[in-house]
Amino acid sequence: MSIDTHVVEGIDRELAPAQRVREAYRRIAAADRPEVWITLRPQADVLDEVKALDRRIAADEQLPLAGLLVAVKDNIDVAGVPTTAACPEFAYRPDADATAVARLKAAGALVLGKTNLDQFATGLVGTRSPYGAVRCSWDPERISGGSSSGSAVAVGLGLVDIALGTDTAGSGRVPAAFQGIVGMKATPGLVSCRGVVPACADYDCVTVFAADLATARRTMAALTAVDPADPRSRPWPTDVRLAAPRRPVVGVPRAADLVAVGDGYRHAFDTAVRDLRANGVDTVEVDVSALLDVATLLYDGALVAERYTAVGAFLDTGPAGADPVVSGIIRRAADLRAHAFAADLERVGDAARVAESIFTRCSALMLPTTTEHPTIAEVAAEPLTINQRLGAFTNFANLLGLPAVAIPAASAGDGPFGVMLLGPSMHDHVVLDVAERILSVPPGPLLTDDTTTILVVGAHLRGQPLNRQLADLGARFRGETVTSAAYRLVALDTEPPKPGLVRTGDGAPIAGELWDLSCAGLGAFLSGLPAPMSLGRVELADGSWVVGFGCAADAGDKGADITEFGGWRAYLAASR
């Protein structure tokens, strides 16, 4: 897919952490975008934290985000730094980090400060803040998108490597599209929202912005874990799918579902679909009208009552710093009836069933991230109507419990354009896998550690007749490998033909592949394993041990010894 991005080149990753911090503060000063930040931490404080980080690095601590610089949306707590949610009178100084911030710090990241937002995370425009309208990173006349406006622009300007946002209706995706960067949100509940000022607590997600998909995915991997302190926190299912099929099918909307998309964006989306097909990805046209209809509930339905529950009583006091548009949206929800809320929940349930039927036909759904890129002046003239249009394709995702990632695609005139990939609940790895294929980038790390790595040496290798069994279980290819020299390989008399791996102590290295598999997938795999095959511990050439194929001793004695070939593929090639 052709990609358009306006992101300023990031800070050199090869620099030492202290140098990167100094360069970041130099860039912040040179950018002269004060509206991006609500609180910027003193440089000296961050450099003090670098000293502790350097000691951790010297001690060989595993730090997947070592030295990466972070901006945090100011409705997410950072210990000792005020949380304002973009309302001065609401401000408080937390004693503890939000769980998401704590996990980034534990992974070696350094927090530079708190960023501006649409007040109380209510809006998709980035202009609803007493701290100023956040301007687009590449065109100051245009909006940045909200509500995670400052976080997205901090990444778009190359001031930080990653930024945390929140997403209830699309706030982690719309501003990503406008800056030409990546915006990622997990299935609701996989990333803790403890320490986050709620917007709609049942539908809020902490999100990640980064200039590239690899960095965003690595960051998300550090965030996804169960948090006992968050009542909405959820574990990964034991049968989690870790990859998309070898040839995924991607759903795309009908022309009738794209009427809200402006001309330039429509052309860019059509180009993105053509590029998708040209890259060998199958597509199927699907009817998403039911999803688009339910999307309106987050601002125009009774579900807005959750926003009133979060901060309505505070806004009823009439704080001077309250944004009038935000206050109007939230305070009107005080008069909503309980039966209307229940009716909206039923509509959400109906739409969820439609989504389920869509995903029986495709691995992921690709939509335009948003409809247009307005100017600040246009939003000032039509603050509610434009905001509603911008969320046309994003608002339903959290209502239906779907993961999503927004990525850059073909340009729309003079600016970037983005598409969004969504999948069924807990199919985050599938969605990311499809995104990586679209962008032609290498696979990133798994978002869960609760998996098993399995070694295959025969009929389950890629391209072999039983590999589909791994694909059906959502297994993920990790790479090629070889065993230690303690094994012999024998050809078994089975259908289809397959080898057996026998530990004898006097063998040779045998070539194979490593695959990651869910715990339930491993159980299903084992339960369907025919005689004389077995699963057990196998030693690799580097001295590590993994689960791998073996065979019964008597079958091994009867099989033809093919160890000299060094692997099943080499044996098959020689046998032709």
C-alpha cells in the first residue's frame, strides 16, 4: 500500500538516553507549540530519572522500551504531576502513576509531560480546551483531532517516540489519521484504565500513538496485562488467536456506507482498497450500516449518561474553565431516562450480533479512519456537526468491544489519509498481523506471554499438508531453528508421510520451525495428535528447550533413518 506521512523524523534511537532527553527539550522549544502541553516536566527531573535508567541498563535488566520518550494525555495520572483533564478547576496531584504509565516506566520509558486534550476527553476535534486549540502538526490552520490532540501532535512533530491517549469514540485514532501516524487501541479491558479520568467508563481505552507500527506494537505489548485494581480489566482468552490466516480476507464497506466521506478522502480510500488487492489480500464487500447507526449513541444517545456520571456533578458547579460545548453535552445527560439507556444497550447488542456475522466472512474490517480534515475555523462554526461526522467510522468500536489500529495510507490531496483495521473482540493479534502485511513490515512481539512455543519438523512445516492445523488454531510463525545434535530423524509409515524425531544422544542438528500457540490451542493440538506421534520437550541448538514433536520408541525403530538429510524438507527434495 502506498503510504503518506507528514511525521517529522524522530530523535535518533542510537543516542544515549540523556542525549535523547536533551534533544527532545531542544525540539520542544524550537517547535513553539505551547498548546501541545499542559504540564511539561523540568528537564532536570527527567535527567535524574535517566541516571536510574542507566543503572538498570547496566544491570542487563530486560527493558523493551529503554530510553523511549513518552507524552501522556492529561486525563491519565503521572505521579507528582497535576491531572487536569483540560479543566484547571478540576486539577489534582496524584500520588501514584496510572497502571499504564507505571508499566511504561517499568519497561524503561521516560515521561516528559502531560498533553492537552478536548476537555474531559469529550470530542474528536482537539479545540475544546481552555489551554488552547491544538493545531495540526503539519498545517496549523487545521485541527489536530481529539480528544487525544496533544499526544498525537507530540508524536507527529517528532518531540517524543510514543504517547498515551485515550479512546472512547475514536480519540486514539482520528488524531492519528490527521498526523499521518499510527494509533492503536486494544480490545477494551486488555489495558488497565486505573488512574484514568473516565469519560464513559464502560467504553474507555488507553491508547498508543507512534510514528510506526513496530514501536506502537512494542509499546502495547508492555501495556496489556490483567490489573486487579481495575474492575473492567480482562485477561486474554486461553484460545487467543495469535495470527491471521496465511491469506486473510479483509472486509470493505459498500459504496452506500461511504456517503459521509469527503471526495478527497473517498478517492484515497478507493486507492487503499485497490492497493490492498494488488498486494494479494482478498477483500469482500460487507454491509456496515448497522455499525454506523449504533455509532451515534456515544454523543447523541442515552449512553452519554456515563459521561455525566463521570464529571457531571463537577460541571454543575459552573467552573470558570469549563468548555461550553463539552459542558453542554455532558450536563444535558442529567435528564436522560433509565429506559432510554436500556434501549440503547439493546441497540448495542443488536449491532454486536451484526458485527459477529461480518467477522464470520473476514478476518478484519478496513474502513476510512475519518471523513475529512477540517480547519479550526470550520469547527468553530459547526462544532457539533463536524465532530459527529469525524466519528462516523470510529464511534462503534468500543461499544462493540472491538480492537482497532489506525495506520497511514495513500494521501488525500495535500495531507495524509488513514485507514482503520478492526477485528472481533480479543483478535488484536489478527488485526495487527493484517496491518503489518498491508504496510509490509516485519511481525512485532506478541501482546501476551501466556503462550507456548512449539517445534515442528515435518508435515506441520509451512507449505506441508498439515500446516493448516496450526493455522486453524491461530498459531503464529516465529522462525526457523535447528535442534541440538542429540536427535535422529526417521521417516514414518503414515498418511500423509511425516517424520519422527528421536532423542538418542548421538544424532545431528535437525531443521525445524518454531510456532507460538495459545494454551488452549496446544491442548487441542495434543488431543488430536494421532499415534505414533507425541509431544515432549526438545532441546534446541542454543541449549533452550521447547515443546516439540517426538514419536513412540517402537515406531522410531521401524522408521527409515533420514538424519543425514538434516531435515524433512531436504529429505523430500532428495526423494523427488
